[in-house]
Amino acid sequence: MALDEHDQRAALITEASRNMFGGAQPRRHLIEPPFQLESHRYQTLQAADWIAGLVGRFGAFWVDPDGFRENAVFRKYFEDRLRRASRRSGIRT
């Protein structure tokens, strides 16, 4: 992972992109080059941040509903959608 402030950032992103999308064996399971960036600059990272935050709140509530009562509201709007969209994943207590 390269940090956003790296002095060779542009060259590193270019090389990572070439490896992902070109060449004899492209990387097929990556959405963007693996760089640590501000999520407000990249939609896929912003979505990942939102999903991670939501899953974290669910996890806290599922493990300790009394301790995280404020997270119960997320069940109403998102729990069914998250369960339908998730594949082979979960939170274990």
C-alpha cells in the first residue's frame, strides 16, 4: 500500500493499474489500485467506508444489544438488505 503523500505516487498507481488491467494475467478481483486514499476522492472507497461503518455498528449491536442500543435503528433500514447482499461472511461472537 502506498500512502497518498508518496513522492512516486503517480508512477506507482500507473504500474498497479497496468498490473490489474493489462498484462498476461490481470488482477481480476481488485476494483482500484491498492492505495490508501481519502474516501471523499474515490466513490468505491467511500462506499466501502460506509459499508464498513454499517457492518461495524451491526456487529456491535449483535454482540451486545444492551450496550449498543443506539445502533438498533440501523436494523430497521439496513439489516435485511445487508443480509441479502452478503455472501459467505458474517460476524461471530
